[in-house]
Amino acid sequence: MCQTRPNPSAHNEMNTRLKVIICGGGIAGFATALLLREDHDVTILESSTLNQELGAAITLSMNASRLLRSSLARAGFDPVKARYVEAEKFQELHWQDLSVLLEWEMEMVTKKYNEPWWYFSRQDVHGELKRAALSMDGLGTTPHLELGAQVERVEIPGNIVHLKDGRTFAGDVIIGADGIRTATGNSVFGEMKSVSQGLSAYRCMIPSERMRKDPDTAMLVDSAKVLMLIGPDRRIVAYPCSSWEFMNFVCIFPDDTERRQQWGTNVTVEEMVEQFEDFHPSVAKFLGMATDTGVWSLRDRNPLSTLVKGTFVLIGDAAHAMGPRQGGCQAIEDAEALRVVLKGATLEDVERRLAVFDELRVERVRTVIEYTREMAPKKTSEQRVNHKTTQTYSDYYWRYKMTQEAVEAMKKHGFALNLINPATGETIIS
């Protein structure tokens, strides 16, 4: 049963609300559902029956936290319920002797961009986005979540989603948020192959308290920092999450093995430790504290020339699968861009509005994918570290203000839209 909460500032009458079908109930899907429910009627089709986010942890830097604290907060997202940890420091250390290659206090960065850098476990942030999106107390109309809805194809034109069990769902807008192996994207645009980066990553979560008690590993938990151990062809990234309950580790290494393209390929902790045995001795110590681990191939997709076809649009990993660092942030940007461009939409102008989304997102995510590839470790036999600081491209990521960019793009294309409160992201049709 749907419940509608009146919004005095809304200019969209009930009879102009679009029917939006979101294929995929991950971070991108629920962020989008949360932001669109104020003005539109949303159905989320999720292929799994449990709808639990897989993976370990995620960092959401200032371009995303800016939106979490404005538009998504106004819609009901609560970072405390998502058990965030706020970054305090960034360190890059040499793989063999742990000498400092780069270090800066996060305060100087957060002051420059006027936003925090947050760490979450994927399960926590997904759970909070889902809670807020499906809350009976949220803005607009409560979305409907359909579990066990495995998409077979999307029919464009026609705006019909066909499920593998024979059911169909029709909508005014169809959003493909179904991940790197996107069934929606493959059916609309043709086969969308992912590309191996020649890298894989172990991921594990270790209780912070256990590390704090050991003098050899206590330095990892002395502050809420992103710690990167930089080797010639390998890299370890560590940071806290879940209100400091766990430390998350991502251990990247050259690998041409064809592994599953998702979290869940179990390996032994010993295998992970062996892969980094020539790093500083403390590395084997802290990785050995893990009770289990997983490994997956790092794959991305060559940037697409368009994310839109008619009233169908791709977002998240389905649109722009990329290596670690900005994937989650770009999904949050996608959700906000859709909120703005669909504000006040009618059946007659949906395609024009989605063309504005395409203009906003295609070049942005193309550049982010290219920068992510540039920053990835490269296979080499050399022992010397070719140090390329993460600051090289960070300003492009962090300064971006999705809401303002989207509102200006809409105005440029003749849509009467104003941002009346940057702190909440609230917009009105003028």
C-alpha cells in the first residue's frame, strides 16, 4: 500500500507523476528511488530474493557526501543510521619500509570543498538508502519493491520490462541500475562487454579492536585515515567503517585469471597473505588477522557514447563500471542528476529531459573512468615505485556540484527550474 506525504513546495500535481521502473535494488537503484519518490511513482525490480548488498566497504568522497548531506538528507537519508566514519587523515606509505610518501590532514581538504569524506560498509549504506527509500514517512509516494524480479529484456519503444518468469512491467521511464552484467543495457544497446584491467583484489574486514590491541597493527587504527601501501605493481588500501567496528582492506594485485565478476569467490587467508609476503612484515601480520576473504577481478567498461535511448536510461555500474575509488560516488551523482532533470517532467518532454541527463553524465563519467585507469597499479618486474599521488585527479572529482550543474543544464535547454536552497537541494519550477 502506498502512502503519500504532501509537500507544500511541490509544483508537480498528482496527475503529472510519472511511473518510473528501476531495474536493480543496489546503491544506485535505491539512491535513485529515494530521490525520485517525491515527484514520481517508483517501482524497484530486484533480481535477488534477499536484496542484500555484497562486498565490503565504500568511500564516498566530497562530491557524493555533498549530495548525501543535501538532497538525500532532505529525502530521509541518515548517515548516522548508515554508521559512517568521517575521514581524518590520508597517508600513502612505501610498501617495504612504510616510509611516508604522502600525508595530509583531511581537515584542509574538507575545508577547501566544504564537505566531509565518509567511509561506510556497503551493507550499512545500502541498508540505509533502502530504509529511507521505502519509508512510509518519506516525501511523496512510497516505492514498491518487487523481489525475485529477474529482468530478461527491456522493450524500447513500448517501455516494457520483461522478466524471466514471464511477468511484464510498464512505465513512463525505465532505469537500468542492474550492475556491470546489465541485462537491461545489453537488451537495449546490444552486448556491453566489460574489460579486464589485468588486476584482481582481495577484500576482507577485520575487527578494529583486535588490531588496536596488537602493537604491530595499532598504527593502522590510530586515526580515521585512508591508508595506502604503494608497491610497484600492487597496492593495499585500508580504512575504518561501520562506526569503527571494522577495518576494511582492499588488496590489489596483477592477475590474468578469469574470476567471477562479483563479490563471493572465496579463497583462503593464507593465499592473500602469500600474495603480499614481500611487503613490510607488519602487512602479513594484519592480513593474517582476517578470518575470511574474497577475491574478484577488477573490470570496467569502455566509456559509452550515450546512456540514454528514448525513455530508457542507464545508471551506476550498468552505465559506467569502473575501478575502485569513484564508482559509488558516480552512482550518487547519477541519482541526483535524474532527480533534477525529471523535476516537473511530463510524458511529452521525458525524452528531452533525459537528453540533458546524457549531456551531463557521459563526458563526466568518461573522464572519471580514464582517470581511474591512470591511477591503477601496472604490472611490472621493477622494484622501484613509480609514485603517482591520488591528488593528481582528485580536484576534478571533489569540486563537482551535481545539483548546480544539473539545474544550469536544464536552464540552458529552456526548462524553467530554480535551485531555491543549496543546503537541501530543493528545486522549484519557475
